[in-house]
Amino acid sequence: MHLNISEIFYSIQGESLYAGLPCVFIRLSGCNLRCAYCDTQYAYNGQKAMSIDEILDRVEGFSCPLVEITGGEPLLQDETPALVDALLAKGYLVLMETNGSMDISRVSKKCVRIVDIKCPGSGHVDQNDLANLDRLSPVDQLKFVLTNRTDYEFARDLIFDTWQQESLPVPAPIPVPAPILFSPVHGCLKPTDLAEWILADHLNVRLHLQMHKILWPEAGRGR
Ligand code: SF4
């Protein structure tokens, strides 16, 4: 059993509720989308084939309890669920970031599934598998990457339409099945604008900045 690997590296987790923690990243090759703001285009094409045992050996060398599988799109590869299971069996806390276009239930619920919902600015709003909203568990996280006000309104309205059948403004926090993150595209949408919009609408979401972009604004691969 082999997976196509783009890179394996050790860095600071930057895109979830685990942001700020040291983390080993396993970046898988291949993606079925081409988001307008994609910063990992180098992961589109196949790189090195590695067995699960080889990946586990490499991860072990970093002596880090937190591991994230990312891409590309991890769910494109048939062996990804087995890799998740193997990492869990070794006792790692496992995160898997997915672009939200594929069924997340193929991967163990013991893994923290960080699920994107693509907004219009990505160019792929029609490819969301919205059935994933019913597949979330409380340990999972839902993430909206936002480029502008249109994206914000799309995300806000989807949350309200899905979990609260009332019109704005809402008087109480919305009950949601998993934490929701609103993340502005670095250098595209001002975080302060997004903060003001969230406050104005009383949204029960977390404003999330891409920490690795703040720490290493010029970095490419391996960060
Ligand atoms: S899903 Fe992720 S890796 Fe794929 S094109 Fe979009 S941003 Fe890039």
C-alpha cells in the first residue's frame, strides 16, 4: 500500500483550533480542485510513492504527538483512511484537512477532520459535498476561507440556513455541530474587516488567521 507524497515536514500548525502547536505535516499529492488562492500548487502532481510503514518511520523521527494529513486533497487517495488508522494506532493526535468536495465518512471519526466549505471566491462553490455537514462530529472543524464580502455572506447565510431557520439578526449563539472557523485569505481580505462583519452579525464563529503566513510570509514549501 503506497501513497503519493508531496512532502513531510515539521512546522507550527497554522490553520485550525490546534494553531500554534508544533505539528508534523504529511502533504499528499493531487487535488481535484484549482482554487483561485491556492498556495500549494506544487502539490497538484505526483511526487514520491511511500508505503505506510515508510511514512510512519519518517513521522516518528520528528518526535511530535500531533500529525496533520493535508494536500492537495487527501481523500483522493484510496490509502488515506488506512494511513489515518495507522497513525491513530501509534497514539498520534491526527488531523486531516480536506477541501470538502468528498465524503469525509471514509476516515475514522477518531481523526479530527478539518473540512473546508468552498466559497464563491475559490471558483469551486459548486463542488462542496454539503452532505458532509451531517457527517461532522463534535471534534471536527468546519472552515470557510474568505476572499471578500461576497464570500462572507455566502458563509454566513449557509450557517444560518443550515442550523438556524430564522432571519438575521440572531439573538443567541447558533448551535453548530462542530467549531466553525472563518479565515481571511492572507493579503486579500483584511482581518479587521472580517472581524467587524462577524461582530455585526453576532456570528458564533471563530476568526482565524493563517498563523504560518504571519510567521513565515515569504515561505513556500515546508511551512
Ligand atoms: S483544495 Fe486546497 S490544494 Fe486544492 S486547489 Fe484548493 S487550496 Fe489548492
